Amino acid sequence: MIVDFGGEGQPILLLHGLMGRATTWWTVAQWLKRYGHVYGLDARGHGRGPRGGPWTTEQFVDDAAEAVRSLGEPAIVIGHSMGGLHAWALAATHPELVRAVVVEDMAPDQRGRTVETWRGYFDSWPVPFQSLAHVREFFGSTGNYFAECVEERAGGYELIADLEDLYGIAAEWGERSYWSFVDGVKCPLLVVEAGLTAMPAGQQAELAARVPDGRHVVVEGAGHVVHDDAPDEYRGAVEAFLSEVLGR
């Protein structure tokens, strides 16, 4: 499902992270409208996106490619975490659809990591949450983000995405390297790395360095959701990049 945030001109497509949805980008979309017509995509298994796999990067890229084609011209694609992977893979495999890419805190090679460590964390959540205020209180600095990822059901608020689907998606990241996609990116690319990233050290800088027109910014003190943790720094980095790409 595509969410239309408004604006005019150059299409800008926002791809969210694992367990998120398009509306997690709402605040960012408001200032992005200065640069074009902003859309968000609910990924497969998330939000109001289609259910059912396969849970492969290629399937997510095909979905994103279909979304861009529906916009009528090449898009600037901005992705957070999982969405960042899908953004650079889209640029590599469908260069005619992507004008530029922004990647937020995602690394190309996480082989060896498993979803088992996540299971204990997710099992610790007080689900169902009693209210959206409860969600925000529990998640602290990322509370607004997670408030967009839940829906009200009979017993309270629960994740819209199914946890088993999320485990299936993330499992692939522990088994594959995505450097081959990185090496296929020929358009301008910006990597925004969280200063407190949990990604393997050095990979995001290398990601940018391996793209001919790539650049890398570290936002000190920011956690994985940089656009929420350090909104001003994130906005400054992205606006400078877009101004260059669009010739403003």
C-alpha cells in the first residue's frame, strides 16, 4: 500500500524499517515536501501491505519497483534499516527507477547474527499494551515510532506485523551478504549512520565509499532510528544531499 503524504514534483519514496509502516515517516515527510511529492510504502507483511512471503530481499525490491513505476518517473528513495537495504538493492537492480538513495543505519553483511536474541526481547514486551501512552512510555525515545506500529484489538494495542513474519524476514540478513547490490549502485547515495549503531563496525562507511557518488555521515549520540533520535541532524544531512542532487 502506498501512502501519499503530499507535495509536488520529484517523487520521493520512503521505505520503513522492520516492524514499521509508512506512517512512521510522517514527521520527516512534512519537511521533505519542500523537495518533491512524498510517498511512503507499507512493505509486505507490514502496515496495510500485502501479507505472505516470500520473505526475500528480491521480493521486497520487486514490490518497491512496482510502487515507483506507479509514480510515473524515477524516485529519490529514502530507507531506514530494512528499508535502506531495499533502497540500495532497488537502485542496483532497477537503475532506471532510482535517482538517488538515502540509507539510514543499515549494514550490508550481518552474517552470523540470528533472530534468537530478538525473541527474548520481544517476549519481554507487556503485550497487549493498554494504551498508546503505554506504548510511548515503554519505548521511551522511540515511543512515537512504535505508536505507529501498533493497532487496537480486543485486548489492547498489539503490533500490526506478525512476529513470525518479522523473524522470517530478519533471518535472511544473518545468512547473506549484500555487498553485490552495493557494488551495483551508480546513483548518488547518502549513508546516515547512528552514532550508537548496533551494525558491524566500519561497514556503513565502506558502503558509501564503494558507491562512485557516495557519502557517509555519522550522527553522534543517535540510536538506530536516527530520524527520531536526532531529527535536526538527520534533516540537515538529508536536506544538504537533496539540495545537491536536485541542483538547489
